[in-house]
Amino acid sequence: DVMKKLDKLENEFLPQVMVDNTEVIFDTLRFLEPQTKELIIANTGQVPVQFEFIKKLDDPNYCKEWLNIEPYTGFIMPGEKCDIRLEVYVDKKSACKMNSGQDKLYDILVLHLDGGKDIFITVTGSYERSCFGSSIEALVHMNVPVREIPAGKIIELENCKGDAGPPYMVPKEVWYLVDHLYRHALKTQHLFENPGLHNELIQIRNWLDTSPNESLPGSVHSVAEALLLLLESTAEPIIPYNLHNVCLGASSNYLQCKQIVMQLPDHSKNVFLYLCFFLQELLSHSSDNQLDGKTLATLFGGIFIREPPRSRNPSSARTKSNQQEADRKKANFVYHFLVNDTSELVMGCS
Amino acid sequence: DVMKKLDKLENEFLPQVMVDNTEVIFDTLRFLEPQTKELIIANTGQVPVQFEFIKKLDDPNYCKEWLNIEPYTGFIMPGEKCDIRLEVYVDKKSACKMNSGQDKLYDILVLHLDGGKDIFITVTGSYERSCFGSSIEALVHMNVPVREIPAGKIIELENCKGDAGPPYMVPKEVWYLVDHLYRHALKTQHLFENPGLHNELIQIRNWLDTSPNESLPGSVHSVAEALLLLLESTAEPIIPYNLHNVCLGASSNYLQCKQIVMQLPDHSKNVFLYLCFFLQELLSHSSDNQLDGKTLATLFGGIFIREPPRSRNPSSARTKSNQQEADRKKANFVYHFLVNDTSELVMGCS
């Protein structure tokens, strides 16, 4: 009868696809080393298909921040197919959530067909934790390389639970990088300005995470970039987000800046003073290395006083001139500690 | 002829002894664990013998400070013998020299016979280094238990040579002991007043020197005594000898006392402030533990501001009333840091 025929006709004109893999499993993923896998979406129906990965209820995006889907939307003619490239990549923004257990390498993607059904695709893999993405507080309590520490123990340390051992002055990883620069790069020009090499950063990461009995690999520029990256990968910056605005407000007044530093969480304070002490040492060799205080203060201002993530406080999004003003204040804040005698504040890292 | 007969007679009347062992070899010696060996001196001559161990040229004493000879002098009739007891014992005074390589378990004794010849006896053995007797500076750079570190490396660390690794805030051994007391003894009465047990001190020493995967042994009183002993065994006290008199002079003035503390060697400063912080914590439980600030200040005053060895400055030997005055000043010095808010000075050990 007519109704049945209509139903059948309608079904035939529904979009239909085949996905070659709905459980995408990645190999062990490491910090700063991307991996890709391909998905094939084949149009097996009789009508063109408009597809799109859509976000699940309550999720801010159609995939986790460490995943990239290319293309995430498209149009496929009947009998044709589309290759989708899935890239997973844990960088300085996502590493801390992996370390703390707040996130893991697991996502469910919703492939939506316009006018048709939804197909669910899982993405999984295991992430190998690194010192990059660890908090300062957790790192100072790790007296063996991070890869020798069970994941559960790292999560405990990141969440300030369980028994922590005796703390280092500053994370040993910070110490190793600074010590290397201190011994090999005091007279190097364009330190922190010249970029490092990606493969050397990977080697340095492996060295820090396993501490083999050999010297730190890579050029001093790669070591310098690794140091910046380590500081940028923590969940909270050296100046915690809750002191961000106080810091900018105090930036013209050294006394107030000192008071803020003395209020910092213990180990953040040590790292701050230790690095300022090292930067002072670099500046004392400026006739060789051509570095100047303003440049270093601007660079480290942005790192010590990291901008809060947009999502935290959308109303604080700055105009360009506001941002320039904030950057100038951050630089001023740090500059005090590069030109004044901070030995009254500094504790033993020498 | 007569001359020959006289010579012979004279020889016969010379004192003559047999010593059963002129190379005394001890087993491996450990901190705070004495060992003894016996020597037998037999009078094999025809006249009584007066013997005495005498000091070698330039030596202040007839044996090293870690050796005790009992009796060191005596009288033996012909055909008789005398048992001599040699005791070796490395304590808080001698341990630091063993650790630094300034001394070793080796001595040459000169057994002098009155009117006769000298007999040389060597005393040897190997000493197993411990954290007791290590300097604060060396300990903070040891990230494995001391027994896992080769002797040569320890000597390097004690003499500030060679590559030192990233430093702990305070020696991990200090941290372990304080952490244990913090968790188990805040409400214990007579802490630091009740003595520990010798066998438990040995167990605690072994635990600190090997860090096995079990909890610290011994009662809290033994742990407390171990902490005091560790601080007393360093070559330099927390307040270095060169600041000793400055310290006493400043003791009535908190501001000056603070300035002295801020001048301390980095890690000594950390240990000082860390322990004062812990003592404040103890005092905040005084309704349970019955401790009072004056008592703790007096006890720790004597430990932080240790009396310089007499030999260093004989003219400074004090009368009893002078000593009481000095002890009172030491207590005053420490007392400031038990009753004032020192958080402005304290760095992260929490």
C-alpha cells in the first residue's frame, strides 16, 4: 500500500554512511609528540551526505583540546568517501590535566549526519606522564625521575594527597636546566630568543623524565626553550592566577612586589627567586651575551605572570592596548628583581 | 773480656717485652657502635718494665680521639703480662672528620718502655660513613641514602668539590625525623628531655643511611634524640663558629638576631628556620605536651650555637658563671624565633 511505499522511499533517501573504525586506539602518546590516525567515512546511501562532528551536551567543543579533527565537517556524494585525519597532541596547555588525572586520553566523538542518525566514535590511548605538565609542588617532592613514579602516586602528589617525601629547594628539573645554562650559556648570545629544535626538546624531555647517567642533550637554545616550556606547562603559573591582578597593580612599586613574592606558595617563591637570581647572573655577562634586562623581564614577565585562561573569566578579555599595558606591567614587576639585590629574599639554591 | 761482659749484662737488664699483635685490625666500624680488641704485653726480660703509650712528634695525644687505650701506662714484673684494651668509637665529635676524609681509621701507637726501646703498633679498620657526621651542605645534595654513595663522592661533597645535584630544602634526614615527630609526637610529654635507647638510635641510623621501604623504627624519644645527635655531629654547627660571638652579642635584640639568621649559609638558614617552625608547632600543643619555650630554647640554643672546640681558641675557655651567661644568651637568641612570627623568613618546607 501507499504508506509502506512512502516509508521505504523515505528510508532510501536517508543519508547513510559506513565508518571504517569506530574505536580509534592510539599508541602511547608523549608530551609534544603528535600522532595521527585516519578515519574513512564512505557514503553508502543514495543521497549526498552532509556530516559534522557535533558537541555532546555540556561539552564546550566537539572534541577534547588535545584532539584535532580535519576536516570536522564536509559533504560526501553517494559512492564517494572522505578521509578524516585525527591528530592527538598533548602540549603545554593540556599536559597538566593529564598529569593530575583531571583529563585522560579518552574521548567520544559524535558524527552527526544532516537529516540522519548520529554515529559514536571513541578515541583512546595511554599518555606517558612527563615533568612537563607537573605542578611545581608535585615536582619538588619527586626525588626520582617522573617515569619511575606510578601514575597513582603522581595523581596523589598533584592533588596534594598522600605522603610526600622531603622537598627539593626547586624542582630538580628546573635545577638541571638552569645549572646547564649556568655552566654553558652565560656568554651565549640570543639565549631565550633563539628557538630550540623540536627533536632536541624531545631528547631533553626524555632525559629529564628518566635522568640517564649521561649529560643533558641538545643545544643551549633547546635547553633554554625547555626551561620556558616547563614553566609554561604547569597548571598554575609561578604567580598564581588569584594574584594576577594584584601583581599588575603593584608592578610600579618594588616594596609591594616583594611583599607579593613573599606571599607566594613556598616552592613557587623559591623558583621565582632562583630564576631571577640566574637572570641577574646572565645580565652580569651582558657585554658578552648582549642580553638586556628589559628584554628578559618582558619574556619572563609573560611566563611568571601567565594570562588566566579566557574561559575562566571571559569578561576580562583585553583589547590590544590593554594587553600591551598588562605586558608592560608584568615586565616591570619582574624587572625589579633583576636590578635589585634580592639576596635578602633568596634562599639556598647556590 | 770485661767490656763485653758488661755489655751483655746491660742487655740482660734492658726491659724486654713481647706484644702479641702489632697490627690491630678492626671490623667495619659504624657510628656510635664501639668495638674493642685486646693486646697482651708480656714481660719477657729479667727486669720489671714500666710501659707507656707516648705521643708522636706533633701529635696532641698518644692516640687519635676515636681510640681509647686502657690502661695506657703500667708496670709489669718479669714473667707477668698486662692486658691492654683498645676501644674504637666514632661519636658525634669524630664522625665529621671521618666523613670529610680529614681523618681515617688508622693510627700508629708508640709503646714506650722506660729505659728501653719503642714498639710500634698500628690500628686500622674501615669506617662506614653515616649521615651522622655529614655537613648540612653535603646532605642536602645527597638524593639517595648515604650508603649508596661512593666514599670518594662523599668526600667531594664534604669539601664542596665536584658536581653536586639539585639540593633539598633541608637534609632529607632532618626532614624524615621532624616529619615523624610532627606526625607522632606533637602531644608527647618530655620530648627531647627523655633520652632515647641506644639500640633504637642504631636502628634509626641504619634506616636513615639506607632508607628501606618501611617506616622509621624506634620510639619518638629515640627519634628526637637522633635529631639532636644529627645536628650535633656536623663539622660546623647551624650557627657557624665564626658567628658564635656575634650571636651571643646580639641575643637580646630580635632584629639583629634576624639579620644574623639571614646571613647564615643557605642551607643552615633553612634548617634553622625549619626547626624553629617545628618547635613553634610543638609549643602550640603545650597544654598536651607540657613543653615550654624557655626549656626548648635552652636545649636548642646549645645545639644551634654550639660551643667552639677548646683547641680552637684556648683563651676563650669560660668560667662556670661565664658559661651560664653564654647559655642564657644562646637560649635568648633561639627564644625570639619560638615566639615571633617568622613566616616572613621561612621558606617552603611545609
